[in-house]
Amino acid sequence: MKTSEIYDFLDKLSPFELQEPWDNSGLLLGDFNQDIQKIVLSIDVDEALIDSMEENTLLITHHPLIFGGLKQLEFSKYPANLIHKMIQKNISNISMHTNFDQTHLNEYVATEVLGYKIAQKDGFVAYLDIDEDFDIFASKVATAFSLPHAKCVKSSQRVKRVALTTGSGCSLIKSIKADCFLTGDVKYHDAMEAKSINLSLIDIGHFESEQFFAEILLKYLKNLGLEAIISSSKNPFTYI
């Protein structure tokens, strides 16, 4: 099957035009006319993954390897070092990032991982109606994402409406209409801002909240009749 046919399939599943203006989803490396026999799914690209892959493979990732414009390719530096190896092995790369967040990832995490129905969807935010004690809910969230602890901003003891954005969503804090916001990459000033507007926060981790990308996509790719495997993506952070 040609890369172009797989790309068209992915575009119908999660239109690339839905990506944010700053994003870089789509075909990042390769040739639309290349014949693909095997697909590997992963959140990110790293050297160990490339080394383990066979030649002429299509790698579909959540995060784009190339974000901004590249002015040079110095093969000793990131991401040129990875791009160099991928070209040598004729490995193509398609990224499905913010488009997939909107169409699939938030919904899957809300319903399948956390086990709640979505009451409302607003772009990158899924709203859930619950009525639970904050401490109990926070512990439940930490368990669902296999977090060593629940890192929280606690602004109320009871949670009735929850907003969810997988990955990094703190730029949306001002627009959130809920008691509690679940997202990753929560920084100190994000916490201070949330506290000032009486919004509770639970940091669900960037990797932890997006680790289901390959699992979701694999179900759809089985319809293509191609061999697709999930790589063992690793969180770059270690908890000690």
C-alpha cells in the first residue's frame, strides 16, 4: 500500500486540517509514492526506536519530530540526528497531533480510562459531570493514569464539573468553565492562576495522558490489512 493511501485513510479518520496553526501534523518524512509493508505506532521518536525498526517502515507518531523550520541539519544534534538515521533506513513519518487530540484522544481518555460520559465537547476540552469528593476523585485519577501521586491545586472539597485536556492544556485555564481541570505540564504560575480563580487542577502528566495514542489508532489500522505494531514508548521522565 502506498503512503498516500494510508495518509488519506488517516485524514478521513482525523482530518489534518483540524490541527492548530502552530502544529506540524502530516507527512514529515518520506514519499507519498513509497510502498509500505509495515507500520509502527509511537507517541514520540527516539534513537532506540529507530534502531529497532526495519527498513522501509512507516512510523506514525503523536508528537511531530519537526516542529519549527529547520535552518540546518547538523547530524550530531536533535532532531537532525534522528532524521539522519531515519533517512538511512528509509523510514517515513506521519504525525497526528492536535487533530487527533480533538477527534479521538480526549474522548477515549474520558470514557475508557476515567470511565465517565462526556457531557459537552468544546474544541480541545471535554467536560464531565460528576459529583464526588475532591480527594477521592484525585486518587482515582492518579490510579487511572498510573501516577505515583496526585499533584493538585485544591480549590474546593467537592467536584461537580470536570474539564479534561490531554497533553499540555494550561493555556486554556482562563476559558475553562468547570470546578476542576485535568491536564498535563502544570507549572507553578499555572497553579497560581488557577488558585486565583477558584479552579482546582490535577496534573495528569503529558506522557501519561497521551500514552493511549497508539492503542486507539491500532484499532482503526487493522482495517487496512497491514501489519501495525505498537512500540514500547517510554516517558522521558523518571520518578524516584
